[in-house]
Amino acid sequence: MNSRRQFLTASASALLASTVSRANPKGYPYSEFEQRIARKDFRGMTKDVLPTPCMVVDIDMFEKNLKTMADFAKKAPINLRPHVKVHKSVDIAKRQVALGAIGITAATIAESELMSNGGIKGVLWTKQPGSYNNLLRAVALTKKDPTFMFVADDFGVVDRVEEAAAAAKVKCRVAVSVYAGLTRQGIANGKPALELAQKVDSSKHISFEGFMAYSGYASHTKTFAARKKKTAEDLAGVNETVALCKKAGMKVGIVSGGSTGTYNMDHEYGLTELECGSYVFMDSIYKQVGGKTDDAVYTDFESSMSVLTTVDSKHHAGQVTTDYGNKAMAQLTDVVKDKAWLQVDKQGAEYGLLRWKDGGGEIKVGDRVEIYCSNLDMSTNCYDRYYIAKGNDIVDVWPIMGRGGAAQR
Ligand SMILES: Cc1ncc(COP(=O)(O)O)c(C=O)c1O
């Protein structure tokens, strides 16, 4: 009896195994894929079974990047308020805060709401509420989360913030956005910035927090020496403004700015906190700005995130078709991981192209290729989740949030 039961059990297992292996040569039951992700059951899930194109994060490199930046900030010392626009992930923001970040920086009111609702304190929104929609949301978020802060570079906007904050009976926290070399936003330094800061400071329902000064052109200036020179030039006016405010008896709480490219120089030029974002993953363009020890490659942070793609067709000399097309944000400046002989090209919405010259290497239909994207913000905005990998194994999945629809603006 006992042996009969054993025989039946063994037969059933063999049948199940053969069904699974027929359905999926790698032995992974793909029909259960989404359910397993929902219950965070990653047993047997490897990069090989992932749907492509998709974003994959190398957890070891990613954690190293977070630690490098956190350690630097502690040592400098300078506060860290990392920018989330590159990752749009509450999971990542929480890890940054756990390593000492004083909050996070956000590009939109939607990102700010997302992070605050995710439990992150000290959110700094670096755009002023120009529209009525954004104004009401900024005031509502302040009411819910008094640690939330945003910027203003316009006298009229400050009037409207004061009015809306008074109506809602809240005190909004505002940093004045000043020009730091990037012709995108920021009031002129000196007298105009001082006067705006004084207006904010004397508003009953607004508290003056300090300044936001993002030196965006410095971040990607090639070579460490040139970047340092540009940072010094871009922040000189900001420092004059801060000095004027202090002379006028005002308390300047923060001077926020900086980037992955300038993180290790900004503290020398008056910033009190860093808004670096890209360092978590790095993109192919940032890798080329050069570092302290190498003018050609920026090695301070690892390329921890890649887009996994599949070779779908091969019929023409020197090229294969992939699923990494325009909708997946394919760019000519992307870089193929570990296969320098392959060049990313474009072919259509869902069709990508990899080209190479003779003598490169072997590549065939079904091969998986990993690609470092050119601009993290843009690429992240096209994907729903990060697959977190330890080597070839998937160990977690983090959603990419707040990236589409009117409510996300
Ligand atoms: C306002 C602001 N602060 C900081 C950054 C720095 O980000 P990163 O470290 O990715 O260069 C950016 C990037 O665009 C930004 O817009």
C-alpha cells in the first residue's frame, strides 16, 4: 500500500515536471508569473524568463552606489536630498533615506504627492506652482505633510501661494529658486533675489526656507577640472545672494542644488545639500563626463541598471532586430553591456536594431542583450517596474510609479 502510494506520487510529480518543461524549456511556469510577483515568490525566476524589454537592476552595484554617495555626504559633510525623477520608486527613496538622506527632491507635484504618501518626509519640489491645479495641490500637500517644501521664483506666484495658504489655514514652506547658470528657472541673483526672499519671509502664511540653485550645465561638463570651474562660476552669484540675505538679517536655512556630476565639489561652493539623482543607476551619457582620476570615464558610480532586450530576427548582414524600439526609448547613444562591438540603432516603435561590423562577435535569435540607456528620466518613464537581480536571479520587483496620466503631472 505504502509503495503503491509512493509510486502514484512519483508518477504525478514526473507528469507535472514534464508538463512544466514542455511549456517552458527553462522549467519556469510562466502562467504563474504575475501571481508569483504579486506574492513576491521569486523561486526559480531568472533574467531568462522575463518579458522584454524590461528594466533590470543589479542589486549589488545599486547598493554600492547608494553607499558611496551616502558615505561621501557624511564625510564632506553635506546633506543629501536625492532627486527621485530618475527612478520614480518609493522603494528606492526609502533606501536612500535609510542611509541618511534628509528627504527627497521631486520634479513634479505628482512625484511629491507620491513620495509623501509613500511615507517619505522632507520632500522638496523644485518647480513652482504655476497653475491653479498645482497651487491647490501644493497647499493640500502642505496641510497633510508639513515637512513638504517647494520653490518660487516669481512675485505673482508668491502672492497666489500666500492667498491659497491663508484660505487653507496652512503655512507653506518655500525656498527661492535662483539662477545658477541654467536658463530654465530661477530669479536673478543679487537685489531681485533678495527682494523676493524678503517678500517670502514677510508673508504670513509662508515660511522662507532658503534657496534652490541647480547648476544644470555644470553637471555634464566634461572633465573634473572644467566641471569644477563651471560650478564655481555658476554658484558665485548664489553666494552673493545668500550673503545679502544674511546681511539683511534673514536666516537662510538651505541652499539646495548639485548633481551626480558635481557631488564632490558642491560643498566647497556654498551648497548645504545635494539633489543628486542619477548616481543610483548611471546612464551612458553621464559615464562620459570623466572623473577625478580619469578624464574619459566617470567611474565613481556603477552602471547598475540596464534594459534587457531579446534578439527577435536575423536575416541581414551585420544587423539583428530586437524588441528594444522607439517605445522602449532606444537611443543611438545607448551602450550595449559587455559587447562594445554592438551599436544600438532604431527601427520602429516596437522594433530595435543592433548593428555590428564583421569580426565583432556571435549573436543569434533568442539571445538576450542588456543595454545602458542614455537618459534615465526618459527611459524610466516608459517602464512599469524594476526587476531586481542578484547575478542572474530575480530577487525582488519594485514598481515605477506616477509616470502617466493627467493626475501624474
Ligand atoms: C532640479 C534638479 N536638481 C538636481 C538634478 C540632478 O540630477 P542628476 O544627479 O541626475 O544630474 C536635476 C536633474 O535634472 C534637477 O533637475
